[in-house]
Amino acid sequence: MPLLGLLPRRAWASLLSQLLRPPCASCTGAVRCQSQVAEAVLTSQLKAHQEKPNFIIKTPKGTRDLSPQHMVVREKILDLVISCFKRHGAKGMDTPAFELKETLTEKYGEDSGLMYDLKDQGGELLSLRYDLTVPFARYLAMNKVKKMKRYHVGKVWRRESPTIVQGRYREFCQCDFDIAGQFDPMIPDAECLKIMCEILSGLQLGDFLIKVNDRRIVDGMFAVCGVPESKFRAICSSIDKLDKMAWKDVRHEMVVKKGLAPEVADRIGDYVQCHGGVSLVEQMFQDPRLSQNKQALEGLGDLKLLFEYLTLFGIADKISFDLSLARGLDYYTGVIYEAMLLQTPTQAGEEPLNVGSVAAGGRYDGLVGMFDPKGHKVPCVGLSIGVERIFYIVEQRMKTKGEKVRTTETQVFVATPQKNFLQERLKLIAELWDSGIKAEMLYKNNPKLLTQLHYCESTGIPLVVIIGEQELKEGVIKIRSVASREEVAIKRENFVAEIQKRLSES
Amino acid sequence: MPLLGLLPRRAWASLLSQLLRPPCASCTGAVRCQSQVAEAVLTSQLKAHQEKPNFIIKTPKGTRDLSPQHMVVREKILDLVISCFKRHGAKGMDTPAFELKETLTEKYGEDSGLMYDLKDQGGELLSLRYDLTVPFARYLAMNKVKKMKRYHVGKVWRRESPTIVQGRYREFCQCDFDIAGQFDPMIPDAECLKIMCEILSGLQLGDFLIKVNDRRIVDGMFAVCGVPESKFRAICSSIDKLDKMAWKDVRHEMVVKKGLAPEVADRIGDYVQCHGGVSLVEQMFQDPRLSQNKQALEGLGDLKLLFEYLTLFGIADKISFDLSLARGLDYYTGVIYEAMLLQTPTQAGEEPLNVGSVAAGGRYDGLVGMFDPKGHKVPCVGLSIGVERIFYIVEQRMKTKGEKVRTTETQVFVATPQKNFLQERLKLIAELWDSGIKAEMLYKNNPKLLTQLHYCESTGIPLVVIIGEQELKEGVIKIRSVASREEVAIKRENFVAEIQKRLSES
């Protein structure tokens, strides 16, 4: 046990006392069970931490706090995203932050090593959710739901090495919209692309393009190029890196790391350069190799129909059929798509942003069946908005423009120019609160008037009500506009109504 | 290793192959290190799970999914709570779902065994957050924030044995409001109580009462009764159970489990029966024993001032000074409070609800200092709304009344009475979406009119737009009210404006 040499003396004593406690019920008694030993080591490590006088105050690696400034930007963006989901008839739902580990295993392909597991504290084996799609599929199977249009906004966790500069964290928010159910082909799929367009246009992030492909075309392409079927998912995962890596490097990975024959890789290389509109779909129908593959033909047929619907929705010019699009996740079975910002308007002083994909999704007809005891399938199609990247872009832009956001919504401040007016201020502010008006005052018995007015200016509160000796004597309240510095006296009994009038006008 | 006997043969083989892999870098080579053995056992357990043909589809113990029906109720309640927090000038913020384990240890007293730890996957030791207060204190210390009024709505996790019937889960939502900073006494504290009253009145949960006490009075009471100082927190934790347990049982716990002298327990017993208004504060000032204790006198002085402010806020009648209120958490240092529903109106068929506390909080002046390397203190006071219990009460009530909620907000449905009108429907619905109107249609090429109208009735969609051969020929769209079944024909080019007019009128 090489760990023990590192422990301070008190931690050693604590460890020894734990090792000497009675064996647990499942032990034979002769040998201490492993979980007890591990527990004792861990507790001792922790004690050792705590004995350090200045332990480091920080958030866990790859995570961060969201300040009020962050929250205001998020709230605006999430409101826009959620109102679009509701516009398309989606219901809200939520699932637990963690799932049984076996619910999540073997769903994500090569990435699934990056799951956060919970410590085995003598119950079930649990992992933090990795996305919102697998929990949705589990929900449908568990409740035998055959049809549902839902959205889900929530945190997910992935143990990736964080590239914080690009807005990638180990804890991040996802916004998903999915349509489950057996319907006529491509109608829900087209709606998903429409939603992506509405959201990206609505957020005014600049020009964007949605790449579209179909898993059956990807697999068909692999088959006709000569990829062995056992390597389909691994090669798919390499192709998925084409938006971040050069073809040369992806080719190297496929040949050297994944053992693909060089001539097979080169055949794939010819295909993945192709992208275009509906005419490329027609062209691929004529492709001598691809047109021999049944799966690919099915995919091409669906894409043709999809483009017809996208034209009716008025968004066909935003969509590009792109044979290099593969998507990394194992569960896709049909149409796949990924939205890219074409450029973010670079202004003086703004660093060029390479944000890549800001929304993605696809069809996954087999996932629900993996959870159903009898394997009953519920076809699904959906999308996920990469809101973290969008938050990052919007925040960077505001920083460049020097835009300030109010982090509170306070409408009225209750002030006094004199000492000993706390009681009057408390009575006034309670009246405002009880009338639904957002109001603040300073938590001081005798604050200076200037301090109070400065507080309003620095936090953006538009109105001040002032009570002092004179006002009290005359039975009035002064209302002051912070912007114009104008003051008017209003009868005490009318002041709430007057404020409500002014707030509704502004 | 008694576990191994339980493994199926294939899992055994997999375990063996893992045990035979090369030792890790930190091992001496002679003996396999513990983490490798533990890992191998775990992986095999997991494999064994997966080899079961029908593994159980469920959410982890003590957790549940929130259906669209749940979400609608929650959204309404959270909107009311958050708008109250904003009315009082609070800023939003968020912290990660997990913290360094050492951030959370030794903050919660006797309950802290119930934390969810993350598995040590070779990084930091992490635990899921247990409340929102400790992360807030960590945030203040880490960012050297001396003054802040913030709210935080988020999930927390506690490994309690779930009593699901009472709405207690291992994963639940908390809504916190806190005021940090050095201010004149009792002004922020009074505002916290005002907020609790506004929220509980606003939610119309029936009559309620807020019990108030002060940690210094509790400790002073313990001191004058003869409790040894080393037992203060343990006895405090017993007293905290008085709302769920009879005095007799609490006394038994204090004497038998916690080794308190019986006569000391009886002296405490006399005090904890006392509750009343501001007159009880005056009475306690005269108490021969309590008035000898400096801490208790400070607490009583503050409570007197607090009652003065509560009277100005018009809520003194909702507040009861109650010497049995202790609060279980270690970090409180001053005023503490807990809101109880006095009764929920029991209707025929409704089970009587014993929901107890629905909001609580208090002053914690030392917690931020525990995180500051130099121990600099930031005084704080705050409250937490027990929204899970409130969700439960509201849901039960709706069930009893047979109230139905709409889980979508769709305003218009696009229908056709004829075959081959998919293209027209797609064009119409895109126009509606692009005008910000919430619209749905069926994802079928040729749905029956009756099916389409039934969908509107069952999901509560108020308006239908109908396009068929006749309408197409005449250049009109029919608008139908689902409730009245009236239909009018509107010129195609005016139909969006007409719908917007109707929606704004309803």
C-alpha cells in the first residue's frame, strides 16, 4: 500500500483505528474486505487535506460559478430558445442528474470513458448524465410512451480535459428538443431543422449553415469504399473530427491507429470532399458505387424528400448536404445535422472566434428499443442547441462593445435625506413590495442621501421615493427621476398609484 | 473476495483478464495495487448487470423524472418565488453541481454523512452539493465579495432514506435568497421574514406561522440549564426534532444517546414549551436564569428590534418567538426561523397532509470566514423555500379538485379535410411560426379531419386553420374556434393578422 507512506501521523492513527473496526457483514471475518480498506484510505487522505491550514478555495476542475452578469445573458438566451421550443408545441420535462450506470453505458461510442461515476456508497452504481438524449429514451421506454414532443434544458457532465478558452467545460448546459413517435418520413426531421434556423436567426449570431447527411449514407459510403463492418463506428468517429482536423491527419488516424487500408481511406477521402444542395443528392443517386448500396439509396431518398420540405419552410438555402458530416455518437440511425456559424463579425479589438458547431442532432430510431425489455422501437429525431458556445459568443461581443447589463430589476429606491427615518422607510418599502413593485433601500439606520443616490445610479434604478421631515409634515412623498433629476411631490396616499403609472409609461 | 462467487462465468473470465494486465506505474510490480483490483471487480459487476437479458429500467433510488404535468406546476410556483426574490433586488447566480469534498465537510453537523461523493477517477475528491448556502459562502470568500444580495434556484442532493409519500427525495430543488454584508442590525433579517410571508401568502397555501428564535438564545439556554459546551451542537440537533418527535422521545435521545444529565434535560424541557409574541421576549429578559447569560441577552435584544421592524412591515402577527426552534445545521450564529403551514384545507377525499416546515433560514456570520485564508468574516442572513413540499401540496390539491393543466401552449392547429395537402400545410405553419405564433400540425401526409380536430380538443388548442381544395381555389383560409365550432373564411394574405387579433383578444 504505497499511499500510506505519504500520510501525516494523525491521519495514520485515524487509518489504523478504522482498520481495527469490526469486519462488515459480508466479510468472512478472517480478511478485511476491500471496500473497508479503500474507505479508510480515503478518509485519511481527506483528514490530511483538512489539516493543511490554508486549503485552496476553488471550484472543481473544469467547472465555474456563474456570476449575476453571466446569469442575465443566459436568461435572455434561454428564454429565446425555450419560447421557440414552445412555439413548436413541445412539453417541458426533467430527469435526475444521475442515472444507473448501466443505463448510460455503451450508448456514446468512443467518448464514453469520460463519464463521471458516483462513489459506490453501498447502493446502486450511478453516473452523472452525459447528455439529455439517453435519459429521454430511458424515460420513454420506462413509461411506455410511444409519442411525445418534449424539450429539456439542463446540466450535463463530461470529464473532458477542459479547453476553457473555447467555452468548453466539464459541466455545461444543454437545450434539447426531440420528437418521438412513428410518423410519415421527414416531416418531424424537417421541423427540427426549421427550429435550428429560427433559434440561430433569432439570436442574431450572424450567418450560419447547417450541414446535413444521413447515417445510412455514411455507412453505405464506408461499405462501398471497402471499410470492414466491424470498423464502421470507429471510422465514423474519425470522420467526425474533420471539422477540427485536416484530412491528412484524419487519414493518418484511420490508417495507423485504426488499421484501415490506405486505398480504402483514399476512396473515403474522395467522398468527404463533396458538399452542396439538393443537386448533390441527385448526383449521388448516379454515383456508380454509392448507387449500388441499398442503405445509401434509402438515405438519399429521404434527403431528397427532406429538401422538398425545407424549401416549403423557406430554409433550403441554409442547408448543405455534406458527406464529411458523420457525428460521433453511436445512436444515430438516419438524418444527421450540425449548424456552424459562418463567421462572427470581428470588430476592432475582438479576438477572432472559432466556435464551430453551435447546434446539432439527428434521427435515432433504435435507442428507445435498447431500453425496452421486448426491444419495441420508438423512432426519434431531435436537436441540441450548444448554448454554452452561444453564451460565450454573446458575452465576448458585449465585452467588446463595452455593453453593461443590469443584474437586478429594481424599479424604485426608498431614500431619506434625514436621520432617524428608518421606520418611515420600512413602512414605505413594504407598501411598494405589497403592490408588486420591485424596491430596495439601504440596510442602514442613517445613510447619507448622496450614498443612496449613488447606489441608484450605479445599479440603474430609475425612480427614487424620498421621505424626510418636510414631506412627513406635508403628508407627501417626493418622487425623483434618477435620469432627469426632476422631483415632484405626490400625496402620500397616491404615491403607489403614481409610481405604477410612471413605470407602465416607461 | 466473497463477491466473486456471485459472478457469472463470462464475467469471471473478464475479471481474470483484467487482473492479468500489467501493473500500474505506482505499483511495486510484485503486488497488484488496490485500485486495479477494485476497478476490475466493478467492471465485472457491471458486465454481469448487462448480461442479464432484462435489466431493470428505473431512475436511481430516491429520484424521479418530472413529467410535463409536474413541470407546469413547478414553473408556476418557481415563477412566483423568483419574481418575489427579484422584487427585493436579488441577483441570480449559479454554482457547479459538485464541490471539492473539503469545501463541504464539517459544515452540516450530524447530517453530513449523507453526502453523495463522486468516484475518485484520478483527480480531485468531489461531492454533490448538499445545499446552496455553503457554495454561496465559498463563492463570496473565493471572489472576496463583501456585499451581495442574491437568489439561487437549483438542485441539491442528500442520501437520505426517501420518504416519498411526504415529498422527500434524494434529489430536490432549493430556492434560496441571501443577503451578505455588514449592515445595521436586523434590517436584512426582517426583510427575509417579509419575503417568506410574501411567498407563502402569494402561493395561497392557507394559514401559516413563522417560528423565530436565535442561536445565541438556544446556546444561552443550554448554558444556564447546565449543558456542557462540548454537547451544544449535539443537543441542538436533538431539539431540532421537536416538530416531528414528542418531548419524551427527544428527552430520551438527549439523556440516553447523548449522555445528558436528566435534570439538565428537564430544565431545557421547561424552556422549550415557551412560545409567543414580543411579550415573551420581554418575559425572557426577566427570566432569572436566562437574564444572567450575555449571549442570550444579545439574542433577546435583537429579537426585540426584529419584532419592531416586523410590525412596520405589517407581518408581526405571522411570527411566533418559539424557544423550541433550534435548526439542525451547524453554521447558524444568530436569528433562526422556520415557516409552518398551520393546516391545509382538507376536502372530501383529500388525505390530511402533514407537511411541516415549508421555508426556513437564519443568520450565519461565521461561514464565509471558514473559507477565507485570513478568516475575514462576511455576515450573512438568508432563507430557503421548501419548494418540493409546496409542489407536492399544490399537486395533491389539483388532483383532488380534478383540475387539468395544459402541458403545451399551442395556439393554432393547421388542418386539412383533404388528401395531398401536406405542402400547403407546411407553408401555412411556417408562416405562423415565423410570425411568432405557437402552432402544431400532425406529422402525417394524409390525416383524417376528425383525428386532427380531436387532437385540438384533447390538448386544448383554441384555434384551427383549415386549408382544402375549396379554400385554395377561393384564396382563403378557414379559421375555426374549437370551443364554439364556428368557422369563418379569411383571405389568405390576411390570415396571420386575423389570428394575431383573435389571440390578443382572448
